[in-house]
Amino acid sequence: MTDTDGTAGLDRRLADALERLGHGMRSLAQRTAREHGLSPLQQQAVLALARHPQTRREVAALAAEFDVTTPTMSDAVTALERKELVTRSPGADGRRRSLTLTDAGQEVARGLSSWDDPLTDALAGIPEADRATTLHTLLRVIADLQRASVVSVTRMCTTCRFFGRDEHPDPAVPHHCHLLRTPLPLAGLRTDCPEHEPEPSHSPAGRRKQRTSAQ
Ligand code: SF4
């Protein structure tokens, strides 16, 4: 049966479009990683190490960010060490190993920094108001997927305990950040906020509690 008008049909087509987008970006990542002699996961690690603060530059944090097991991420980092792109040194607690890009690793990160240009170029052609609404919609979907344990770690406004939903009448600036004490325009919602703290239902302990109470 073809349903092109109802909500169910719309949801199906949106899911299909997002899936197609995911396939395209994975294929693009594979291509750019191969050009630099890396696997897609190694590429993600190099890019993350280039932009994250020291406290997030360790194997377990990267594993959580990219939804892989710690041993899988450790293998990727070991491969990067062999390629002399990353070094491990004792972290602040003397136990965890902190990761640092070597000069060669930083050069690779610079070369990779524009890997997703085809996507950002395509988005640049869309009116800003539409892009802001799309950002808002995607962040809501990702928050729901995190609640359903499909996505594990996000540092986005919609999963943050300081996020005040729909607190202002302006549809372009409806939300509020209670940490920064400022209204949040749709176009200003953050996807990797350094001040983010998970709201209880999005923390690992909160999700465990939800699962227990649902049983
Ligand atoms: S602290 Fe950051 S992530 Fe949290 S609501 Fe404010 S801007 Fe968004």
C-alpha cells in the first residue's frame, strides 16, 4: 500500500531520507579516510583529538562518543600510535592515558578538516530559518534516541539539564539556557557544548532507573 499523504508515510520517508544521508556520509568518510591511510574510526579519532579539550582526549571518552566498545577504540588508537599520529601519556590521575596528536597527526587533522564539505556546502544553499528549524528537529530526535538508548553520548542542548524548553513566546527563540542565563535561538542550539551536563533521564544512571521502573 502506498501512503504518501498521511503522517505515517511522512515519517517513513523522513526515516528513509535520514538513512540515505547516513549511508552517503559513511561512504564519504570511508573515501577521505582511505586517502589518508586511515579507517573511518581512526579518522573520527584524529578529528576529535584535534578539537577536544585534554579532559576528553582518552580512549574511553572517544569510545563513548563514537558508540564503539573501549577495546575497539583502543585498537584504533594503537593503530594511530603505530602510524606515529598519536601518543599516549599518563593523565591527571596518573592512571588513565591521555592522548595527544603528534605534529604529523595534527597535519593529518588539518587535511581532514574539510572532509564533510559536500554536506556543509549543500546546507549552505538552504535558507537560514529552514536550517535552524532542521537543527532543532534533529536535536529533538537525537534526544529521544538517546532516551531509547540508541545514541549513547551527546553534549547537545536537548539532552542538557540546563535546557529550558519552550520558555519564550518567540518561535525563533523559544528555549532558554539556565546556566548561561540566556534565551537560546533555534539557530544557536549547541551540538557539542563544553558546559553540557546530562539531564537525569539522559545520564547512564537515569536510563538504568527508567529501565528498572518500566519492568
Ligand atoms: S549549558 Fe550548553 S548544552 Fe546546556 S542548555 Fe546551555 S548552551 Fe545548551
